Amino acid sequence: MLRVILAQPRGFCAGVERAIEIVERALNKYGPPIYVRHEIVHNRHVVENLRTRGAVFVDELDQIPPGAMTVFSAHGVARRVEELARNRELPVIDATCPLVAKVHNEGRRYAAQGRDIVLVGHAGHAEVEGTIGQIDGTVHLVQTVADVAALAVHDPEKLAYITQTTLSVDDTRGIIAALTARFPAIVGPDVRDICYATQNRQQAVRELAAAVDVILVVGSKNSSNSNRLREIGEELGKPAYLIDDADSLRCAWFEGVESVGVTAGASAPETLVQGVIEGLRRFGPIDISTLNGVAENVRFRFPAELADA
């Protein structure tokens, strides 16, 4: 009997749920096609499902026909993208996660104080590119403690930091400590501003790792938070695999294994988790349980134009 233990919490966060429902409400209210700049969230199954319902995903705004209803993804966009949409007179619904928008506001506030901004995040990530593009002033991107040592700023006394939301307190602690040690006058947001969902899911994986032999993380390869969940499992000495769905399961992973932990990134739907559980039945009988964990009840408001949709 293979013991299957589910992490709690796992899967969709409130920002992802809101972004997906924004596209669904827009399709219901305005009819297809609805154009979405970039993937609404980083999950292939979610994107494909919305595509079959009439959502069209594009890389840039010039791929959108004049006057077509447009949605910005949960990751946020740079101001130049907002300006281009206005210049092209595209009707826009902004699905930026409110926690990402909060980081944008913090960055702008620090920049207005004449501070250089240090952004802790991953180069090339859609959220990072959007955040940098929302701030008027100098933004330095750091990914490691070594980056902090190499940092050249205008004035060490006028410095602030902000962080990518899909990093947790634990992810950023070492970098922020290095920043504070090198630049004692640096200011930054309270740790309570870190994305609750990222922190909760990472803590759940740590608890899962203490209880199982192998960890499965349901999520897409381009999902930052899903990749981090897999990394945490490996850091804690457990084989951990990032999988799109049940088709990715491999029999060899479970040879001699008594217990498997299953979690999901913040952009992975619960239907995929249930599919993985069914997939595990191919290897023999299973016993399913769920760890105790944080019960999330966060909900975000919808844009005014979709509140009644």
C-alpha cells in the first residue's frame, strides 16, 4: 500500500483564481475572442482550457486587433505596455494580482523619495519585468547574495528594496540580510507584505518532506513558485519531481517507496492534483491523507467592469 499525503495548502492562490475568473467573466460578458497579453498564469493546462473557450494569448499588444478586449496577466505589466494600450485605444481589463500591484506602489513610493530601488527577484520573469517597468528611477535586480556584493548604487544612504511576490520570506532572508549588512540605511517593506500564498505553500512542503519518501509538485516548468517547491524538497533530502500532470509519472520513482507527498504550485488547478492521485493508482493500491495546514480564505475584488459579470 502506497501512502499518499497531500500538502495543505496547495494549488491556486487568490490572485490566480481572480485572474482566471477575470478572463472567464470577460468571455461571458463580451464574448470571444478576448486577447490576453502573455499567459494569464503560468500553467499550460489553464491556458489551454481558456484558449478553447475563446481566449487568445499574445506576446505583444501589436498582435491584438484594434478595439479588441484586452486582459493584462496576473504578473503585471510595465507602464510602457499600459501607454501602448492607451495609444492603440484598446479596452483593457487589468488582472494584475493585487499583491503584485502593492509591490509596484511600494517601489514607486520609494523612488519618489529619491531612493535607488533594489528588486530581489528572477531575471526575465514576467513579474520582475513588469515591476521594473512600473518604477520611475534606478532599479537594481539582485538574485543572489553575490549580486549584493557587486552592487553599485548612487547613494548608500538613499536605498530601498522590494521583492518578487513568488519568493518567500525564507527565499529572500539571506539576500535582505546581506543588503542590510552592506547598506545599513536601506529600507524595505514589512515581511508581512511577502505573498502569503508563497510562504504557506513552501512551509507545507517542508512539513511534507518530513513525512514522505518522495515529493511530487504539480505545476508547469515556467512557474517560478512551482520550481521553488521542488527545490525545497530536494534541499531537505527528498527526491522531488515537478510534473505537468499524471502523464508525467514514472514507475521508477516509486520503487521501494512507502510514501509519496503531493503538492501543487499556486497556478496549478486542483483537478490536476486529483488526476495525479488517480495516476498513482496505476502502481498499486494507495491510502490518501492530508496534512494539517493553513486554511486560506483570502479573496480579492474584481475590476469594476466585471463585478456584475
